[in-house]
Amino acid sequence: MWAGLGYYRRAKMLHQCAKTIVSKYDGVIPQTASELEKLPGVGQYTAGAVASIARGEVAPLVDGNVIRVLSRVRAIGGDSKSVKVKKLYWNLAEKLVCTKRPGDFNQSLMELGATICTTKQPKCKTCPLNSQCLAYNETKNSPYFNNRLSRSKNDGNNNNCDICTISKIATLVTLYPLKTLKKKPKKQTTLVSVVYNNGNKKYLLVQRPNKGLLASMWEFPSKDIEERSVSYSQHK
């Protein structure tokens, strides 16, 4: 039921997180984003969400919805998965977060991306940010963007920018954020051995390495092979 959903690791991290809170924090959950990030399985997004929404801390958060909104509002054409561009989004979110109601602001920004600034059919005409959205105004072929494109072409260093380089005026808001090419799925052939003891009615299980795919999980003995054409008898 859990297979393929990433819940194995989440359950493990949740257990480790609970033990850490008990052993290092006397059973009290840390209050700040910086302290929350020290817990196993808690990243920058989760820490920012909990700290801002539950504790009112002025902390940013960045998820897929926020990236989509910011990339369009600022017309950021870089690869949103690159370290450099990710850092830019976090810096922008930190500057934008409301100091009076950070939790409400962060939730609003995520909701805007989920309901208005959507992936395929954004409702730009009713978006409260359309007057400030560079991507939306770019599709209208505004004079600002004609001038920006002209400056970009005449700038000898424009090819070195991997964040906002402009080669042409975008005709669709949905061109932002940049669509990255997905890696082709890796094909792997695995031989699995199911060993059952009729005497004690038990199966033989082995534990996977503590790093990598399905880390520390238990499974039937298995072996990855490179060539699918190799027969089972050769690996007995």
C-alpha cells in the first residue's frame, strides 16, 4: 500500500525526529525555523512552514507553487532545480514575507499558486498580482519588455547569465518556470529469491544498506544484474 510513495523514509524520519526531540529537547518541539531544521527529516520548507504558520516567526517558505508564482512575477527563466536559482527563490521569498502576518502570507502565496497561478491554465485576468507580474506583461508585448530584449541582445555578457537570459519575448505565461528535461528512467533487472521455512513458518528477509534506495528497509534476498538476457541458472 505504501510502495512508491516515499512513506518508508518518512516513517523512519518521523521516528528519528521524535527520538531527537525527546533526547535533546526534553520532549519540547523547537520553536524557531533554524532549530527545526536541525531535526531529522525536517528541511528548510517544513521548518519555514511550521515556524511561520504555527509560531508567527517571520520565516520564508518555498514550494512548487511559490516557485511558479515568483518565476512569473519576476520573469525568471532559469532552471528552478539548479542550486543557484533555488537560492534566488529563497532570497526573494525572505524579502517578500510579511512581518506582521508571516503565516497568513506564506499560506496565501501557496494558495495563489495552487488556485490562480496554476501550471497549465493560469487565471491571469483575475490574479491580484497581474499588474506587477513581469511574465504577464511580457505576453502583452509591453514597451518595457521590448526595451529589455533590446538591451539583452546588445549586452556582451548576457550569455553568461543562467537565471534571466532572454532570447525572445514569451508569448505564454506558462513558459515560466522553465521546463527541465526529465531523465530517462533507468532500467534495472533484479533477481529476487523467496525463501520459506515450512518448519517455523517464516520467510527469510535481509536488510538493505542504510543509504540509497529504500535505505534500511527489509526485503527478500535480491541481486541486481546488468544484462537481462542472462539466465537465472547463471546466478544461482
